[in-house]
Amino acid sequence: MSLPPAKADYPPLPQPGRPRGLTPVHWRGIYTLWLRDQRRFFGEALEWIAGYMVSSLLFITVFDLAWTAELEAWPGIAMTSFIAPGVTAFALFATAFQVTAAALVHDKLEGMLADVLMAPLYAWEIVAGMLLSATTCALVNGVVILFTVSLFVELPIVSPLITLGFAALGALLFACLGMIIGILADRWDGFSAAETFLLLPLGLLSGSFFQIASLPAIGQQILAFNPVYYAIDGFRAGVVGYSETQLWQGAVILVAVDILLLIGCWRLLSSGYKVKP
């Protein structure tokens, strides 16, 4: 008669952990979306940063060769020091636009957007994660470009806080525009059209290369309704210490426009328009 097998000495089963409590805001989900786009951006950092860096330096070089050394925008501020912050701000804002728009169009065409929409996140949490990531990428790109440009152009950086504040407000504005375009665009053709007919005019015709005083009266009135002009003017004020508008007025306008665009992004995404089957 055989003996029964000895009882195996199994380790004790782990006790179930305490269930994760629900909070009003899913911070981990927002952080995950932020981190995903950060990895995507820095995985292609050479294209994002080097491309805008070279184009910014080319812009400044062309204008520097066209203008005389004695030409000044304000007393003690050369014209190259005037346009350098505008060029940097344009590159910064364009980065924010493209990070959100390109990511959404890519995810839609590759069928990956459904994974984001099925996550246990509210629509506003998805919007927050994507826009915070785009704003972060834009600010990083702006810092690198501003540092590179300052090696060739005299940029005193009078107020880093004002520079950062208007850079963040402008980057958020363009990130919202990029999200709206990314939701509405069905193909890369729509994204390219938005770059050509929306991004470039907003960036190049908003005081990046010229002073508002050089425009006729009708041009000055039209530019006064352009919120991007206030972002560029405030950014330039933080760099060189001169502005063409009241900084508090520009900040209020940018905050109001950003809030409206944030609401628009949230409503578009929560409605499922062109993102859900």
C-alpha cells in the first residue's frame, strides 16, 4: 500500500491589496497621456527641434542681410533683436499646433484613437493630457531655439517670468487650435491645408517681423483683433523689455481666448464628432 504524496509546501498566496480609491480627477490617466506624447516628441526631437532652429536662424539671417546695422526698432534695440523673439515665438506656437494636430490625425488614420477614447477618462481629462503635453513640448522647443538664437543676436531676456507666461498662453492657444484641426481633419490633406491657410498667416502676419506702427490705420485695427499678436508682443516684451501694447490687456485677451478654445475642444471631443464611429 503506497503512502499518499506529501503535501507540497506552497508559499502563501499574496493578500489582495487595498483597492485604488476613485478621485474626482484621474491624475494618472492625464499623466499617461502627457507622457505618451512627450515620448513621441522626443523620439523625433531631431526633426522637431533642429528643423525649427534652422528655419529661425535662416529668417534672422535674411533680415539681417537686408537691413543696415544702424536700423533700430526702439532706442538701443536693433531690428534683428526685434524680430528674433517674434521668430522664436512663431516656432514655439507652431510646435504646439503640430504636436496636437499631427498626433490626432495620425491616431485617427492608424485606428489608435479608439484606445484613448476607451480609457476610463472624461473628455476634459483627455483634452487636458494632450494640451498639457503639447504646451510642454512647445516650451522645450522654444527654450532651445531662444538659447541658440541668443548666440547670434543680442537678447537680454529682461523678464523670464513674462516671457514664460506669454509663451505658455500662446502655446496653449495654438495647441487648442491644433486639437480642433486634428479632430476635424479626415486626412493629412486637411492638416496640410490648415498649416498653410491658418498656421502660417497667424504666425507671420501677427507682428513677428514688423511693428504695428508701420501699418496703415486699417491694418492696425485689424491686428488689434488678432490674439496671436498679443502673445508675440508679450513674449517680445519679456525678452527685450519693449512692447507695443499694455501687457495686462494682452494677458486678459489671451486668457479669455484660451478659455473659449478649451471649451470648444472639450465639446468637440465629448460629442464624438469625427472621432467616434
